[in-house]
Amino acid sequence: MKIVALAGGIGGARFLRGLRAAAPEAEITVIGNTGDDISLFGLRVCPDLDTVMYTLGGGINEEQGWGRAAETFTVKEELGAYGVGPSWFGLGDRDFATHIVRTQMLAAGYTLSAVTEALCDRWRPGVRLIPMTDDQVETHVVVDDPERGRHAIHFQEWWVRMGASAPAVSIAPVGADEAKPAPGVLAAIEEADVVLFPPSNPVVSVGTILAIPGIRDAVAAKTVVGVSPIIGGAPVRGMADACLTAIGVETSAQAVAEHYGLGLLDGWLVDDADSGVRVEGIEVRPRPLLMSDADATAAIARAALDLALELKREEGAR
């Protein structure tokens, strides 16, 4: 069985770990969001790709869900002593090594997808991890500032430094319109039995991947099941509500399903707290969605996969 999943950071990575446990014999391809990528200290940092790689490879800081386990921050402290910023983005010593290798390989002419494959050779994540594109795409956020007025900042500055505290006027994946899917992305989708949307941010993670020309149409041709990142009107973690507000979408499991839309989404898992959700044309199933431990996460992934296979069989029988 071939499965494709579109994934952002923490929620997507943890779901993928559950999916790998739920379907150990499946061939899983993960298309990772690169809209969060940023250049810091002369290094190219790919937060979502690294979070998936570290989580599935056993090197993640489990408590915070990002960064390396047993991390130290000597380099960050020394940079601070020199007055070199930004201080708000905390790269650890072990994490620096990943970004140094990536930046050296990119400078040598390797594509991001080739670099990602090389990095995964060390971590052995048990899935094929492909960036959504080899082209540079960066999500920017337009905010209103009392002093500077309306201006655009990198998503990471808004998300990490500001904690999404400034209301976003708009959010845009800059460069997405001209980008091309990375080699292997469209072929993996075309060959997939089903496509899954983990409970990743629907605006700046899954939404950014779908913004790359060709990906949305390829996904729409498949049987697609998503897992709601919203439970009882609030994001499970993070600040997805701030992103949804910026694009005029209500923070609810129903609104997110409607945002993805009929024609893209075939099935939608919601939490029991949202059991009353109905979306015309989309099969909605309630079940517990908190990824509280490994078993619970595997059960969620299994439920998403089972629903996708059920809908695929029904479609084939018509």
C-alpha cells in the first residue's frame, strides 16, 4: 500500500509516527512544508522538514516537540555575547550541525530534495521525506504596527518572536506561484492509494503545500482524508486560530473542512467534542483525536487510513 501525507511540523510529525506504527508495511511518502524555511546566521533552516526527520528518526526533543533531544546552546550563547542576533530563534548546538551540512550542500549545487535525502540517510525515518519544492518559498505575514504601520514580516518572526500576538492582515507563501513541485512529488501522489492530511496547520503547513502549482490538482484526483487540528473550537496546540482568522476562516472543525472543500477532501476525522459536525459531500467521522501517547496516536492514524480505504472502495464500486 502506498500512502502520501502532507505534513507540517509537530502535529504532522507525531501523526506520521503513529501512521508508521499503524501501517508498518506501507510505503509512506511525506511531502513536507518548506514555507517556514528561513536563513539565520548564514545557514538555511528548514523547521518542518527537520521536525519530521528528528521525530521519526528518534532524535526529537519530545517535551517541546521540536529541536534535538539532549540539546545544548553554547553557540547561541556565544553569538549573543557578540551581540549577533536574532536571539528569539533558538538553534541548539546539535541542530546547528544539520543546518551547516544543509547549507554547504546547497552552496555546492545540490537541490533541497537531494539534501533532505542525504540528511535522512543518517536518521532513517522509515518514510520517504520530500520537500514540497526545491524552489525558495517563504511564508510572510502582513501586520499592522502602531509605529511602523502596515508591513510584511517573515512567518517565523510573527510566529516565534511575536507569538502571533499581532493580528495578521494577510498571510502569503511568497514565491509559491512560480515554484515547481520537487522531483518525485507528483509521481508519489499519482501512485498513492490514498492521501492523508495530518492535523497540521491548514493555512501555513498543508495550505502552503497545496499552493505549489500542480500539487492541489494531483491531490484532488485521489481519495483524501484529513484529521482536524481543531477540537472544540480551539487548536490542539500552536496558534492555528490566528492563521485561520487572517484568511477569514472560523476556528472550528467544520470551517476547516469547508476551507479544504469538497472536491479535495473526501473524509474528515473530528474529535468526539465536534460530533455534530456535518459537511455536505464529505464523510465526517468523530473519534478521540488527542495524540496523548503512542497508542492513541497510532489509533488516530489507523482510523484515518481505514476511512480513506473505505471511501476508496466505495468509489471503486460505483
